[in-house]
Amino acid sequence: MGAAPAEPRRAAIPLDQVIPAPVSVESGGTPYRITSGTHIRVDDTPEVRQVGTYLAEILRPSTGYRLPLTTQGDGGIRLRLAKGPYGAEGYRLDSGAKGVTITAQEPAGLFHGVQTLRQLLPAAVEKKSVQPGPWLVAGGTIQDRPRYAYRGAMLDVARHFFTVEQVKRYIDQLALYKINKLHLHLSDDQGWRIAIDSWPRLATYGGSTQVGGGPGGYYTKDEYREIVRYAASRHLEVVPEIDMPGHTNAALASYAELNCDGVAPPLYTGTKVGFSSLCVNKEITYDFVDDVIREVAALTPGRYLHIGGDEAHSTSPEDYAAFMDRVQPVVARYGKTVIGWHQLTGANPAKGALAQYWGLDSTSEAEKAQVARAARNGTRLILSPADRVYLDMKYTKDTPLGLAWAGHVEVQRSYDWNPGSYLPDVPESAVLGVEAPLWTETLSTSAHLETMAFPRLPGAAELGWSPAVTHDWETYKVRLAAQAPRWDALGIAYYRSPQVPWPAA
């Protein structure tokens, strides 16, 4: 028999090459080498053990090592909870010759530290078959915590339906970059995607199609619970959205009595917006809203429930304000915090409500001033400017997928803005965070989602996580390029933007 192939010579990945950029990095000392003798040491609690199991499941296939979990001994990879300056999601990573220790105050911090550790290992660590090592982690210390508490990504499952497995795949990709909110756009003109026991035709009829006329689909309550559970295992909170009073054709088609004239319109498979509205003056509308919010809230352990509120062009401003005045207290009654698109600031945002801004750099000064006024009055903001972080916008005029109503959004444009100073006259303290929406009028497969999300999603994640002082396109694009072999190993379909110095294929 011949000798085993020699391990390639490979330098450890520098600690400052990860995305999102950490708060502070001190490099130096001997790298740690993961070997067949490495153990994963965990605190003896279910939450820490879960993070340790997750890490082992990533490392075992590619290294071929057993990497047993233990609560005893020294060295190896250590995951520990301790009091310190970490906040709810921060962590410290210490690496040296004897081992790697990740310390955090909460399990979410340990989980985010594990994502950093993944990026410090060779890209081949992501593969599902045994790869040649060595598995080195550079020596030194990373101290890290997020700039913003809310770091979201939205997936539109209404225009095109995506299965539980497809959503889980996207969740895993979000977790890589420390995203902590998954906003699911569950209803729109083209489809209703969640089973509601008290109004069953919403899903069975309203969910029976999609853009272009495909078969559509919907989540049973158990399937939705499985998405919520899986997201929680990756430390993401699910934010369900039931869009109203516009974007409601699927509901109006399912129940004639929700229409002012009592006549159900046909199902809709096009992509126009702004033509549908719940009947604001009928009492049954509020019975419907109460039932839907009650059932969705009961399925959702997270804090938030999104009521949409955008593009309600078929509802007068007076009716819109009256509708929101009645609906926001329903959300509170079922224990959730309201999120609405920023048009909510033109009505009367409830105390504690969040407004999600999706305007453009070119949005009118009057509309921006309305949002700023609400922010100064206590309404906190999630920033999703469409010409910056709408992941469905075409990169260039030649991009085969996506839309261009907000312009073309190349990778540098999506990264090069500061959430803390983006909207005039909005105090930085009013910004709760950043969210990157992915609308699916033109997207129907996981590869489509990935091509539009990558490479822009990691930039949105960095805007949400990293200190403003680390923000620099010239250094970021180099770190971004270095992610490509990892995406290749994970089978992520991504757009090779000419703005990024990708490694040779």
C-alpha cells in the first residue's frame, strides 16, 4: 500500500478576515490544530450542549474526526457561559496552541462565536466528505458584539411558495453571518401560505396558486412550527407577516364577505401591486383580522408580528388610519409587538410599534420627514432601503433574475451606507437595526434565492453587526472574495460580481 497523501501546506486564516467584521482582534501566538484527539468541551446545560452538537455536526464530516462532547478535561474546543461584557449576543474567542475557547453570556453568543470559528477554518470544512487538513485556527483573541439588536432577512413565500426544506436551507445561510431575525412574508395578492383553522379557505384556496400560475402551497400549523423550531435552533427569531389592508387578493378571493361588494375576485397570478383592499368599513373584516392574528401569534413564540401596511393604494388615507387604529391593539392583545412598513408612520403608530423603512435615496423629503417625525416621537425603525438592501433588485441591466423598479444594486452600493446616519433627522438611537428583504416575483428555486442574496447578504449582515468604524469597502471586498470557496463547498449559487476580486476558479 502507498503512503497516505501529504497534507497541503496551508496558513491559518487571519482572525480579521471574517464577516461580519469583529469589534476587536488581537492576532498572535501559536495556532490551534484540530486533530483526531480533539474534544468539544461544553458546560453541562442543554443550551450549551445544543451549540456543541451543532459545531460537531459541522466539523465531523469534513475532518473525519469523532470530536466527542465532554464536560471534563482541558484543551480542545471549549464552549462556556460566563458573566462579562458580552451582552445578549456577543462573545470572546481565544485561540492558542492548547485549544480554542469561546465565552459568552448567553447561548446566542456562543452560537455566533461558532460561526466565527467556522470562518477561521479552511473552506473545505463545509464539505460533507472527509477532506485533507490541516485544520488550523490562527492564534489570538477576538472580542465581539453586535451594533444592532435587530439583524433581519425577509423571505417572500407568497409570490412563489418555498417548502419547509427550502426555508431551512436559507436559515442555515443566514446563520453563517449572524442574522437573528427571519421575516416571513406569508400572505399577498398571489398566495396565502399559512393554515388558519377559523378561515380554512385562506390556505386551501388562497394558497393554491402563485405568480405565473404554478401550484402554490401553504404551511400546515405543524410545518410552520417546524420552521420556527429550526430557526430557533440557529438563534433566529421568526417574524410572521400578514400584509393588510392591501396585498390581500388571495384572502378576498377566498372569502366573498371580506369584499365591500360581497363579490370574490378571481385568484391573481400577476405581479401588479396596490389594487386590493380589505373592506375597512365592514365589521367582519375585524373578526377576520382578530382570528388570523390570534392564530398566528399562538404559533409564534417571538416578540413581533408584522401587519404590512404598504402600497394600500385602494384604501383612502382616512380609511387606512382608521384600519390601523383598530388593528394595532389586536396585535398587542395577543402579546406581540407591531411591525409595519413605514407607511404606518402616516397613520398613528401604536406605542412601541416598529416601522420598517423601504424607501429609496430618492424618496421625497416629505415622506422621509414623516418617518423622522415618528422616530423622534418614539417609533423605532428597521432600515431596508430598497435601492440598498432589497436583495431582489437586479445587479445590472443584464441580471436575468430580479426587478429594477428601485434601480440596479451592485454589491458596493448595497454595502456602502451607514444605517446610523442614513435617514435625515433620525437619531441613531431610533434605529433598531437592518433587514434585507428578498421578494420572489421572479424567483422560484433555492438557486434563484442564493444568486440574488449572495454576495449582497453578508454586507447587510455586516451593516447590522459591525461597528461603523470598521466599515470600508476596499478591505471588505477582499474579505468578501475570500468567502467564495466556502460558498462553493456549501453548494451556494452566487453572482460573481466584477466589483469583487474573486479567487481564480
